[in-house]
Amino acid sequence: MKLEKFIDTLSDCLQEAANEDEENGQGTLSAKYETDDYTIDLFYYKEKGKWLCEVCIMHYNGDDKRENPNLSEYLEKQLAGCVDWDVAEDCWRESEMDEWEAHGFRDEADYNRWRHGDPRNWR
């Protein structure tokens, strides 16, 4: 996998975690990317008004585990500020909508007025 695509994949992992978790929009966020050979833990946090990412890479080779600090440092720089909180907030709003709101109506009565007209005008 090319490095650019790999960074996009990790960024997508963080974005997906932000979209699913309404509680973390103000503080911290974590995500994990796993394969058979390695695990990448992503910790996204806000410091001095900027969103930063801490990356921990653990390679597995049999019983031997080792970290990769150089790649971790590079990925941290690339992933800083990668989450689009406007997209996450839209996802949070959509998850709170009921069936009627999701289709543009206030409630069932609003839909029925649109579909069938005002019942006072039925004759």
C-alpha cells in the first residue's frame, strides 16, 4: 500500500470514529487499525486549540513485538487536523432524526397534511 493511501486509510478510521461518537467532539478520540502483522493505535486530542494525533505502531513477528517510532512520528504530523468535525456533527444530527424528520417533515401529521391536504378542506 502506498504511503499516501495508507495515511488516507488512517484518516478515514479517525473520521469514522468521530462520526460515531458524539461525546468526543470536544476532547479526545481514539481509533485502531489492525492487520495480522501490526496494530496502529490512534489517539486524537485537542491541545492549545489544535487537533493533534498520537500514533503507536506495534509490529508483530512471532513472539517478538517492536515499535516503529520514526513512522509513528511521520504519521502524527500527517494526521494532525485530519478530522472534519462539520461532517461528524452532520452525522450526529442525522442519527438523532426520526423517520419523518429524515424525509423533511416535522412529524407524521405534517406528512399527512402534505400528502392529503388539510383535513378541514376535505369534502
